[in-house]
Amino acid sequence: MAARVRSSVRLLCLLGALLSCSCVVAGKLFLLQIMDSHRMSALAAEQRLRTVALPAHRGSLLASDSSELAISLDMQTIFASPRFIADPTSAAAAIAPILKMNPERLAAKLSGDSGFVYVARKVEPAVAEKVRALDISGIEFMAEQKRFYPSGVLAGQVLGFVGDDNRGLAGLEMKYDHLLQGDPGEVVMERDPGGRPIPSGRSSVRDAVGGQDLVLTIDKQIQFEAQAALDRAIQTWGAQGGSVVVMDPRNGDILAMANAPSFDPNDLKSSTASDRKNRAVTDVYEPGSVSKLITAAAALESGVTSPSEVLRVADHLKIGAKTFKDSHNHPVENLSFAQVIQLSSNVGTIKVAERLGKTRLHDYLVRFGYGRVTGLGFPGESAGILARPEKWWATSLGTISIGQGVAVTPLQMVQAYATVANDGVEAKPRLVQAVVGPEGDRQAVGLAAPRRVIQEETARQLTEILVGVTEGDDGTGKAAAIPGYRVAGKTGTAQKPLQGAAGYSGYVASFVGFAPADDPRLVVGVILDDPTPFLAGSTAAVTFKEVMGFSLRRVGAQVELGRLVEGAPLGAPARN
């Protein structure tokens, strides 16, 4: 009897345990299939579904004639899912010779349980096809683009470059990355545990939308000549570097922006960070006598002098504890104000600046763009250095009026001369003239609102004074004269301030000017870092003549071609 009772108890306990287990299982099933069904379904889908990005075609950078300066080439990136590679050593032995890789290192990369590793990025499609033909499970491919610059070093610092992910890292590639990169698409497909597509599985495709092309203001031929002339100048006079800017003063279009040292954006590893800088907008220098243009503009516009006023000019002038000197010793001379500028007399310029006073001089420097960026919007652009009048020293009026004690970028200096060339109206500089969409629709980039800086009569007077710099018997810029054209411009030879210390060492030679003086079409600025000889009239002025002469012929040829296309008879050379 007792045995029968114990047996019944055991049966009841077993039944209870079975019921408890059944309840637990049922509860778990309820949680998984009812309460957590969406989450579990998502986890399962995540294991089966593979999303592959479809990169958008990055827009191109085009020269003003629509020739290509930066394009994207279709390449193939090879990647692996090591967990699906049965024999990493054999796979690496087969792939490595094709990709010219070390087999042992590749085998190590293909080993393990990782779901994704890069094997080789952006390889030629023909090379990728050789790897694909091996048909190795776990080795996969995806389309990627490689940025290519067909003209190499041409305008390298202006164009900039991209990273491995095709995102802009410098220059116009960086500034307009949001327009160039487009909108990537994606492919979603269902795969089995071996990584193979499931024919009847889920799949979806969202097409990529290509980026927009940018038509630049850069003229390839003028850019090439500007870089070549700058390279010749550095080689001839042993300069440490330099910049050349060519601008159309009527609309601010930059036709060329050359820097040395240069670099090839196709070969970043062979360049330094310094090589890749667009010095024309990022680096500042004390302009020296080219800045006397603004002192003269302020004096003429304010009525404190006139081009014909005769001044008695000694070869030195003491202000406070500092003695300012002209470039050469001379007795007291009677010079018109026009001659003061043409001969680049420091003493004569300072005497007129004293009539202006520091507040008015500062105001005109600001009007001409000192102490603020030009509006170009280039990455890393400097605003230059200009102290407020209340922070000027007793000698600052003297130094600043002759272009020392302030700092500008080459572009700021070119823009100041462009303002005079454009009858006293400032046109903001620009590098992009149009945007072209993926479907080919072209949209012109509007010009910034013009701003009058000085009156037209003042600009005309300044132009005639500057013509005397290149045509006058004693002008400092005679080497910049171009036969057949009236050239207006100014030399500048300024000492270089020491980095992190007081004092100066070396010189910056510059020449900025425009032509034809009667109807200016082009402004050219040449800045050379520490050439030998250091005088701008013997170095920068010569390079200016080369660049301006070529550019005028180039612009003239385009005008004549336009007339020919329109069917008009060709007569005398166009008035540029």
C-alpha cells in the first residue's frame, strides 16, 4: 500500500514538472512569437539581408571652356567576409599575385570570423575581373570611384583633393562637396548562411543621384602660362615661392591662380601640407609700395592733394624715433604727387598721408578690402592684418601708408587694383561661373552686388598715375611695359618680418597692374618670396609682363573668335 502511494506521488511530481516545463516553453513561445515577434523578425532579417551602397557619381570640376580638371573614374573595390572563406591561405595565394600583395599578410587578413575586411580599394576593373574569375567564396566586389585630375599640377591648390571616401578635403573639392558628392543609393538583398543571394528572397534598389558639375572661371591656357612663368621666375631668381593671380576686373572672374611650390593632387604622398596650400588666399605678406595705391586713392578722393600738386621731398623724414628713407639718397626735390607715386617715394607718400590722418587712411584701407576676406569663400582664406587706428603706434601712419605694418593676401591686393581698373567699383572675386546638374541643366552663378569704393574720376586719375610707373622715364615698373598696350601698375619691394621675433629678414617683390589702361580687361598680380635681386622692378615686373602679355593675346583671340563665329568681318585687333 505504501509503495502504491509513493508511486502515485512520484507520478504527480513528474506530471507537475512536465506541466511546469510546458508552461515555461509555452510562455517563451508566446514571448517570442507574439510579444517579441517584430524584434525577432528584424534580427532574423538582419542576418539574412545585406545592404550594399551604390556610390553616387561625383560631379566634375570643369575649366571655363568645359574641359575636365577633376573627374571620377569607375573602379572596383575588393572586400572579403572571412567567416565564409574556407581556406584563407589558398585564397591569399591565388589573389596576392594579381593584386601584387604579400600572401602572408593577405592570408592573415582573410582569417578569422570578421564579416567585412577590405582587400584592395579602387583597383582597375580589369584587375578586379581577374580576381572575380577565381570564384572564391567570401570574396566580393563593389563599385567605387577614384578621383582623377587629368592636367596634374594645373591649378592643384585651387582644385584641392578628396579622401578615400571621395569627400572633399581641400580647395574647391571641399568648399563645394555638398554639390559634388550627390546622393548615394543602395541595394538590399537576402542571402543564405553561405553568403549567396537567395533567388526568391527580398531585394530592393534605390538608385544613386549623381553630383553636380562645376564650371570654373579658370582659363586653362592662362593658368598654364601663369604657372610656367612663376616656375621660371623662381628658377631664374632663386625665390622661395610665389603666387600669380589673373582676374577680370569687370566681374571678378579669376582666370588663373598659380602658386609655387605646386603639387599634383593625383600624388598626394609626394607633397607636403605647405605645397598644398593655396598661398594666394591663405598666406599674408606686407605689401610694401603696391599698397601706396590706396594711400593715393584716399588722398585724391579726400581732396588733400591732386596729381599735379608739387611737393618738396627730401630723401628722409623723421617721425617720432623712426627715420623713414627713400630707396636712394637724393637732394630735396620738387615732385608732383603723380611723380611721388611713380618714383615710389616713401617720404613724399608719408607727407601726404600726414594730411589724411590715421582715421581716414584706415577707413580707405578697409574700403579697399584690408582686414576682411574677399568674399571668395575659399577654405582657409585669411582676412589679413589691419589694426584699429586707436592701436596704431606713433610711427604707424608712416609705415602703413607705404605698405608696411599691415598684411594682405595676394588676392586682396589684386582685388584692390581691380577696383581701380573697374572705375572705382569693387566686383567680388569668384571661381565658379555655373553649376551643371546630372541631367545637363546649366545654371549660372550670379554675381555679387557691386560696391562703389571711390569715384570714377579718382579711379581715372589713379590709372594715369600708374601708367607713368611703366611708361615714365623714371618709373619703377618699366620692365612691365607691353608693346601695343598702355599698362597701369605698381612695384612693391617689402621687407619680410621675422617669424616669432622682432625685425625683418629678406624681401617680398611684387607687381600688380592692369591693361589696357583705357579699357581694362585684366588685372595681374605677381608676388615673389625673396628673389635675388630683390627689387620688384627687376623681377616681379618681368614676370608680370610675361603673364599679362600672354593673357591679353589669349583674351584678344577669344574676342576675335567670337566675332568670327557671329559672322562679323575681322578688322583691326579688338580693343581689349
